[in-house]
Amino acid sequence: MKSESISSAIRSSASILTGADTDYDSLLALIGEARFVLLGEASHGTQEFYRERARITQRLITERNFTAVAIEGDWPDAYRVNRYVRHRSEDKNAEQALGGFKRFPTWMWRNAEMLDFVDWLRDYNGTFMRQRPDVGLYGLDLYSLFTSIEEVLRYLDNVDPQAARRARERYACFDHFQKDSQTYGYAVGLGMSASCEEAVVTQLQDLRVQAGKYLQHDGADATDAFFYAQQNARLIADAEQYYRTMFSKRVSSWNLRDQHMMETLDALAQHLQHSLSEPAKIVVWAHNSHLGDARATDIGRLGEWNVGQLARQSYGEQVALIGFTTYRGTVTAASDWDAPAQRKRVRPALTGSYEELFHQTGIERFMLPLRGNDSLKDELSQPYLERAIGVIYLPETERQSHYFHANMPQQFDAILHFDETHAVKPLELSSHWETGEAPETFPVGL
């Protein structure tokens, strides 16, 4: 009976999503004047999550003057897309512009839904007589250590060849790791190799000291180029620390990564504000685990923080945290790191989970406001299970691998639930994805 009363309370508060243009009117009303709208996902491979984030983002851009989209992707790879959507690159189409995303999992950003959004963003920026500045796309993540080294050197080769020579000498510390960041972290963590920490920090400081010199030719292009290079240099320093600690405590490396993403978001907001002469408004696309306030989860109580928590602490009511959930369907994911992408079945959510509660409403798709919703606060605030599927999905160990306890009304300001979802379509399709995973009865069921 308890679950029936909760389902009834959810139904009375939910806004049904029908695919109409007015679907997200109530969500935009809840967002209000927020400058940072963080749009999550319960997996890195669900079509509906990408598509609906795009729909919401398009409305925020066209109706609320948002000026940037920041994604859980690497800085240099996303910046290539940024140049394309702002008509500043030589890429011929969106698929080429997304070509920088070569690192596993490639499908996370090289997929059909992302292709459509990049095309839309470029078309929007090319609109004749549009008075607003171009809307850019940027990456928050720190996995691109070696690509970022190449980008810093490319920048310095253009503006200061002598500084480029010094930078090469410093970054040569990484040369014998064959562009394998994890090998570097493993070797340093076990004491088998000296750390490159001093070299990368010195290079970052040197670049910052030279800012005035490099920006003496005033103009937006010079400012953007220096900002891009500086963020790459900071990423290198943070990535070095991240990989050096990743083989020790998990929480430590997680916190370093999300701290880096939050600092990148701060730096981007300040950079855009300088160029816009008004506060920047940014949409963030990342996994629920990064964007839902970590303090409302059992993982947070173990000492883990995330972007959602840090954003709330920094910007308060200027932040809106929106989570996404699903009950069942298919997802693009791998069975192990660097393994092929597969179209996997998402099992029906476990008993005692938020996803099961949402399924019991009988509503296929809905938006549920949580902020200020006192009628639901008491019903949903006791800890329930919440599912998180990353780039790896292991249904056979799902409870241990993909669930944690959370207090969703404290974690998010609103939830978008899609009861049955479908796998995102990678741009590079393989036989593994086309055929999907084997039946659960394999090999007996053959």
C-alpha cells in the first residue's frame, strides 16, 4: 500500500512528456533565472537522454540566451567541435568535427544524436542577422594528457618558439610511456619511475607568467587561443596528479577529476563573461553521478564529492540539477574497459529503487519537479536505490556494480523519467553492436 500511495503522489506532480514543443515549459519555469543548468544521464549510451538533453538545451539557448554547452568530454576534442559550430574550422561536416573523440568510449560523443545536435548548433550560430554571440561547445574532462601536450606545444610554436623548446624539454618527462597515461600512473604509483609533477606545474606557471606578452595583440582570437592553451596546460597538471593517484584510493582520484571539471566550468564562465560583458549561462551534459549532489548519496558520505555539489556550494540558487532515469530497455555499453561497444539489454530496475517507483506510476515519460515539492519530499526522501550505468554495464552483477542509495529530492531539482529507453547509435557500427549481446540463456538457449 505504501508504494501505491507514493505512485499516486508522483502521478499528481508529474508533467507528462508527449514530444510536443511545450513539453519542457514547466521545467524551464523551474529553472527560472539559473545560470548553470546541469543535465544528467543514467547511462553513457541511451538515445533518449541525448535527444532530450538536446531539446532542453536548444530551448535554453533560443529562449534564455545560454551561451555555452560543457560536456563530460576532453577539452581538446570538444574544442575542435567548438571551432566547427562557430564556423572557425576546416572540418567539412559534424562527423569530421567529432573526429577528435578517438579514446574509448568513442560512442559517448561520436553518436547519431550528438551529430544532430552539432549540426543544429552550427546552423544556429550561422543564422543571418542573429544579434547574440556564438554558442560554443567545450569539454570538462581531463583524460587527454598527451593530446593536451601536443596542443600546448602547437600554441607555443606559433607565439613563442623559445618557450616551445623549454616546454618540450619539460614534457619529455612523459616520453618513455608511449602516450599511455595509465602506464605512467602505474609506474609512478609503484615507485618505478620519477614523477613529472614539477615539470608540468612549472610549465603551467610559465605560461601564466607570459600571459601579458602573448595577449599583447589584442583581440578575441588571441584571447581565445591563449585561454585554450592555458586550459590545456592546467589539464596536463591535473591529469598528471590524477593518474599518479588513480591506483591508490578511488575517492581521491574521483575527487580530483570532479574538482578539475568544476574548475574548468568556473574558468569557462569567467572567460565567457569577459567576452560577453555579462554573466555567462552554461548548460552542462554529464552523468548523473557527476551532476546529482553527492551529499545526498551514500557514496558522498564516504567522502566523495562531485560537480553538482561543488556547483551548488559555489553558485547556490543559480544552479539547477536535472537527473534522468530509466526502468528498462537497451543501452550501448562495453563489458570491460577498451572492449567493443555492444547493444545490451537493460534489466528491469530492482525492487526498492526509484526507477521501480517511477515505473509503477504507469506513465511512460514524465518530468517530476523535486525542488520545493513538499508533497513528495517526505515520500521520496528516505533512501532508495538508484541505478548508474557508465561506459561498462555488467547486468550479472548489477546490484553491486550499478546501484547505490540516494535521497533524490536532495540530489536533484527535477527528474526526467523514460520508462523504456533505447541504445544510442555509434557512428562506427560494429558486428558486436549490430547483433547485440547473447541471450541470457547462452549457450543453453541455442
